[in-house]
Amino acid sequence: MTDVRLPRRLSRTFSGRLAVRRILCMLPLVLVLWVAARHRSVLVEGFAHLGTAEWPWLLAAVTATCLTWVAAAVTRQGALVERLPRRRLLATQFAAGAANHLLPTGLGATAVNLRFMTVCGVPPARSSAALALYMLAQFVARIGLLLAMLIALPDALRIGPLVPDGTVGPVLLGAGAVVCAAVTVLLLVRRLRTVVLSFLRTALGEARSVHTRPTRALALWGGALSFPMLQAAGLAAVGRALGLPVPPLHMVLVYLAATAAVAVIPTPGGIGSVEAALIVALVAAGGPVAVATAVVLAYRIITVWLPLLPGALTLGALVRLKVI
């Protein structure tokens, strides 16, 4: 009797896992349709603006967008000593982009990449350390580029009138309070402190290992610098396509400043917050409100909405093939 029941239990377990995997394969597509339905007015207006644009510049924006996935894959590989399968790594970055637009900022891509590295045989602690190194490189590269451009183009953005009086002090005070609270919690909670210190040791060890290999260090920092520049180049190309009277370098600065400002807002893919910040920054750079709005909507169609459906299908396929 026991010998008969055991295979049946195994069969039911296997069927249950197969059903869960099928649901996970379909979930990205369902989420895409739901998000698109919620933002259908933005989609209609954005596609209308694309119809009036100069196509060579739009093609340049599409090319820059496609290269961002290559830059992300190069950076991910640079953050890890082990060699990852190139084609699957690139496909994973494309799928991670879709996941990032369906979940709060960063969570989608983080989950996809953690799962991918785990399937590739990288221990969880080192996978997390590689992700932390990737995010640190992205942050340093983006902020470094922003500061360099602010120094080179000090008059490109007229931010003063856009910032209400008396807001800088409370923002800095709030940031300081958050840091102090985090430090206090770490000092008081021993178990959390142990976990954090263990993770930091692993992360520092991974960073040292990566930087002892010139090819990995070059991939890490070269990809981290290329990623935001390609995104900004896409915005500049769309601006030229729609005749926005803002110099291309100023649009690059606008993109870096706006995305840095909204990085702390946990909206899925920055939908809504990124658009608002880009429009405000383009107007601050001297662009008319109507044209700036058209540029931002068209740019987000190219970088977010057009890749979203194929990215979700790729994500489902990778789940089905057990790549992630």
C-alpha cells in the first residue's frame, strides 16, 4: 500500500509544481496588460507624438535603448568573477527590464538576476554581493557623471525657481534622521548586525576579487558608465526628433538629474514619477512645456512600453525553460 501511495504523492507534487510554473509563465503577460490598461491614455498620447517625429532620430533612440541591455549585461558580468552564459545573461537583462517595470523600482530586476545567478551555480551570499556591487557601481557612475556635467554646464538647469523656499533643510534633516535610525537599529539588534557584517565581508571580498581582474573591472565600470549615457542619449535623440529647443548635452544633464531625483521613489519602473521629473527638468533647461511633455511621453513609449510586452514574454519563456 505504501509503495502505491508514494508514487501518487510524487505525481501530485510534480503536477502542483508544474501548475505553479505555468502560472508564473503567464503572470508577466497578465501584469503587462493590467499596467497598459491603467495607462492607456498615456500610451495613446505617446504614440500620437511618435507619429509626428523624425524617424532617423527615433531609430537612434531605439538603438540606444537596445544597447542599454548590453551595457547592463556587461556590468552584471563585471560584478562577478565566474563567467555567466552570455546569451542567457543578455536575455535575462531584457526580461529583468520588464520585471522592473511591473514591480517597485529595483525589486523586479533584483529578483530575476538573483534567481539567474543561483541557477548558474553561484552561492546566494555571493550572488547578493555581486548585486550590491552592481548597484554601487551604477550609483557611483550616475552621480559621478551628474556632478561632472553640472561642473561643465553650470547654467544648463535653472533649478532655483522650481525648488520651494525652505525645502532643502527639512530634506537634509529627514535624510540624517533616517541614517541615524538605521545606525541605532544596527547597534541595538545583534542578530541584524551579525547578518549585515557578514554580508559586508562577503561583498568586500567579491569586490577585491573582481578588481584583481582587469577585464572584470573594465566591464563593471565601463558598463556602469555606458548605461546612463545610453539612456540619456535616447532622450536627446527623441528631443531632436520632436524639435525640442534644448542642446543635446543639456538634455543628457536633464536626464541624469531627473533620474537621480526620483531614484528613491518606489514606483514600478518609475512610471509617473520619471515622466514628471523629466518634464520639469526639461522646462528648467529652457524647453517649452508642450514640447517637453511630448518628448518625455515619446521617450517613455520607446524605452518602457514598446519593450514591455516582448520583455514579459521573454521572462515567461525563461521561467518555462528554468533559466530563472
